[in-house]
Amino acid sequence: MKASTNRPLSPPAALILKLIGLICIVSFLVDSFTLLIPFNPTDRGWQINLTTQLVERGIIPLVGMAFLFAGVWIDSVADASGKGSPVWQIVKLVALVLSGILGLLYLLIAPLHVNNVRLQSNTAIERVAEQAKQAETQLNSDAFKTQVEQRRTLIRNQIGELLKDDQKFNQAVNNQQVPKEVRDILQQSKANPQVLDEFLNQQAKSFSNQTLTQIRERQQQLESQAKTAALKSQVQIGISSVLLAVGFFMTAGTGLRGLVSLPSAPRKSQPPKR
């Protein structure tokens, strides 16, 4: 039987992996540069958008480094000297340094993003509370009272027209599509007009209370949405940023240890002394 031999992978495969890895890394750097335009570091919204985009793209250079290092390793295995191309070794070293820098960057992004989102959420909640307070204040304004009075006058006139016209009155009272409460008010108002005034006063008060309830419910809804969105962003971007930092640090540390512990060339054995 013939002894099996370990045949290294072909150098074209190594070249393809290195090129793919290099393209991923360079494309990430270009995208990161474009994200800085327009440069406005004092704006909290700009910071949140930048950190979010960087974290969402963070897996690209990490995968690119994996392809690059795999290609360099295959190249070194295929090389008779076991060292591979010096140019790609330099590229690998630069990539390892970049990996350490990105690890530090993503480690800093996590608390920065969480704090910015918290501040933005608090600002949004304060804005919603201020708008709700202004809306509640308008309920006591002359403009709102005028609107309620106009609504009341309109209903009074409509019911007054029905009370004057017996045919329309009977049609409204016998119409099952008209709410029973309204039909009862029509019948009672026919005999006692004061019932209509009491009904209109109750409707005006109910309209004000209903409007106030809607304002407060809307306030609670907007505040809940702001808190939920902030929590989701903090958890998603914060945890992802920390994981990316760990990945880049491990990549840099493992790669640099591998460079430091490269085996030296074997020495020629000396003949034994006689």
C-alpha cells in the first residue's frame, strides 16, 4: 500500500480568501468614514446614529479578518519555507493592530450608546409631558370653551327643529338607529324643555372629560413607546458592541501571540565529537 501524503490546498484558494478578507475590511473602513459626514459630534442624535450604524456593520471586518488570516495561513502551509509571502504577513500584522483598535472602539461604544439613548429617551418623555400639559391647559382656555358652546348650540338647534316638526320628531323617536338615550331625551324634552338643558350640560362636561382622558392616554402611550424603543436600542446595540469588542480583542490577542511564538528555523545538527 502507498503511504498517504498531506497535500496543501492550492495557493489560488489562499489568494481568494485573502482578497475577500481585505475587501471586507477596506469596505468597512470606507463606510465608517462616510458615516462621519456631516461631522457633528456635539449632536446626541448624530452620535446615536453613528454608534448604531457602526455596530450593525461591525461583523463585516470581523469576518473579513477571519478570511484574511485563513488565507495567510493556507499560504504559509503551501510555502516550502513555512513563512508565506512577506507582503501578506505585513498586511496581517496591520489587520491585527486594527483589530485591537476596533476592539477598544466597540468597548467604548457600549456605555456611550446606552447613556445617549437614556438621555434622548428622557428628553422625549419630558417633551411629551410638556405637550400634554399644554393640551390640558387649553381645556380651560376661552377658545376651548367657545368650541364647546358652539357644539352645544348646534345640538340645541338640531333638537329644537325636531321638537317643532311633529313628523321629523316621530321619525326620530321611532328610528331604531338613533341611540335610546337620545330618543328618551327627545320624548322628555317635548314635555319639559329643562331636560334638554340638563342633557346638554352633561354632554359638555362629558366632552371635556373625554378630551382630558384622551390626552392622558396619548401621553402614556407615547411615554411607553419612548421607553420601549430606548430599552430595545440599549440592549441590542450595547450587548452587540460588547460582543464585537470581545471578538476583536480575541482575534488581535490570538494573532499577535501566534506571531510572537513563530517557530524558528531548525538548526543543522552538528556531528558528535570524537
